Amino acid sequence: MFYTRSICFGITLLLTATSLQASNGWHGPEPFRLERLESRQFDYNIESFLQRLSFTEQPIQTASPLWQQNGWYGSGGSSRGKEFYVHSLMQQKLSFDAPVFAGFRHKRSEDLDGRYDRTLFGVGYQADQQWELGVWGDVSGAKEEMDLQFETHRAYDDGSYATAAVVLADVFYNSKTYSDNRYEQTPVTLYLAGAKTIGRQQLAAFANVNLTTRFNDQQAQQLFTDKQYSAGVNWQQELLQGARVLVQAQGLYGRRSASTLLTAPQPTDWLLVRRFQQLNAEWQQAPAADSLSFGLQANRLTEQDSRASPERTAAEYRREAFAYVRTERPISENWLWRPTLYTGYANVRSELRRHSDEPLKDNGWLAKISPNVVWQLSELTGAYLTINPTVKLHNLQFGGGNVQVFVPF
């Protein structure tokens, strides 16, 4: 009986893990925000991306759309001595006797530009969980910071879906700000995503386009221009006996500049060009009491920043590859042990660090072990808590603690 329930526990955890991962990067639009112009609030070092990989429940996303999910997923932990990594997403939608809904979403996370929060309240029309049309607002006490997000979704019986969104960021800025700053070209984000199920395989993709934005900063006497494009594709194949192969690729291109506000045209005072690519692959054994998974991740980040590297060489340069192996073993009726071993190589150069005395150029082998312990909080809903202390094997130091929680509503 114990062994059977432990197997069911492992299966439940795997299924909930695949559903919650729509919250991490593939869930919806990533709009422009003014904080981008301030650059990152933290520095990267040689271990930064390995730390974030080890704090992620499942690096490869699934095609399960966020708009069909209610719950809270959170992951937080110490990424280094003075920095904390947080990724948290909560959503609750309420249906009524009429074909309408009201909803709430909150996201706290980080990207290559820094940390950010989004809080959305929405209303809309839905028909039998198949069609949905909605409008969401990122509500703030400062009216000039409010966003409007328009969404449409279509789900199919085989698990396929299509979604589209338009985000008008800082939509009331020019009429509500107390400063003389103005948008000369307002920020608009276009988002498309979808998934197609064909037999035992599924193909999913997304595209996020931040159209060109021009911001007139009268206080700094500068005109900022920003645009950014990102896209991703995900392929999954069910194998015999329930095993799976998953492959995911995503990329981002961004260009940001600032010019002095003078009567005569002036050359650009600041130029940032960013290119980021990430490739993931994973093989997952069929759910069982002693399952095993193998994964790979490769990252490439190049940032040319004229403030730190005027010669147009990369001010932020990363080339790294990591491999990991994970197993799951039951401890008791409601506890699971999920140790994960990471190893890889990183080649890093950073001229952008502001708060670090670590070397600007660094490369070498990295290794880390995460002896995760998972506590099933509810067998009925699949809610669980993961306690994730880590140890860096390449220098035999504590690698930071991490806690993950998943509570479906």
C-alpha cells in the first residue's frame, strides 16, 4: 500500500510540475517598462545562470496555457551573498452563471533587464472553456504606470490552443504624469502563442514583439529608443512506456539607444544591443517510484554596451553549457526525495558589474548538487512544498537555499 501510494505521489508531482511551468517565461506577453532604461539592478557572475537553473522546477516548459489554470507557484532563494532570486505567479479566475469571468494575476520575476512586478485585474467573456475574450489592467496607484492588455484564446479538445494579446504599456502616461517627460512613440507589445497536438507529439511556439518606443526624458535631456523581439519553440514526443523527449529553444534580440536632446541632430550617446539564445533538451523516464531524468542547457548572451565597451566589443559575454541528472525516490507516504546533480562549463566576461569585486573575465568547470526534499501538502489537489538546499562542488561551498511552493486553486 505504501509503495503504491508513493508511486501515485510521484506521478501527481510530475503532472503538477508540467502544468505549473506555463508560468515561467511562456505564459504571456512581456511588455516594455520604463525601468529597462535604468539597466539591471544586479550583477551576473560565472555562477549566476547555474544558480537560476538549479532553482527552477522544470527548465523546459509545457504547452499547458496559463489562462486555463488557477493557483499559485512560487520559487525563491539566495542566488549569492547579497542577492535573492524570486519567481512567483498567482492567478485566480471566477466564473458566473452568465458566460463572463473576472480574474486576478500577479507576477514577480526577473529578466535580463532586472526585477519587476505585474499585477493584473481582468474581466471578459468565456464560452465553455473553449473561447475567451478579455481585457486586463496592470493597476497602479500612479495612473501613468497603468497598462491595458487585450487577450483572446481558443482551446481545442486534443490539447491544442491558440492565444493572442496586445499590450498598451503606460497607456495614460502623457496625460497623467506630473513631469515634462513624454512618450513620442508609445510602447505597444504584440504576443502570439499556440500549440498543436499530433498523435503522441506536441509542437508549441510563441512570439513577443515590443514595437519601437521613443521616450523623451526632459530631466536627463535625452531621447531614448527601445525595441525588443523574442520567440521560442518547444517540441515534445511521447515514447514507449510513457517516457518523453523534450526540446526547447528560445531567443531574444533587443536594441536600446539614447541621444542628446539638442536642436541639431547628434550621434547616439548610448547604444545597447543584446542577443540571447537558450537551448534545452531533456529525457524523462516514465513516472515511477524511482524515475530518472537527464537534461542539457546551453546559453549564449552577448550585450554590446557603448558605455562600458566603446570599441563595440561585448560588454557582457556568456557561453555556457550545463548537464543535469535527477531522480525521484519516496521517503514516506507524503515525502519524496529528488536529488539533482548539475555540471557544466562557463566562459564569462562582464564589463557591466557595479557591485562586485569578482574578476571581469572568468571561465571554468562548475558543479552543484541539490538534495531536494518534496512534501505533498494535499493529495487531492497536488499542492506541494519543495525544500532545496544546494552545495557547490567546484569550490565546496554552500550554494544557496531555495523554497518552491505550488498550490492549485
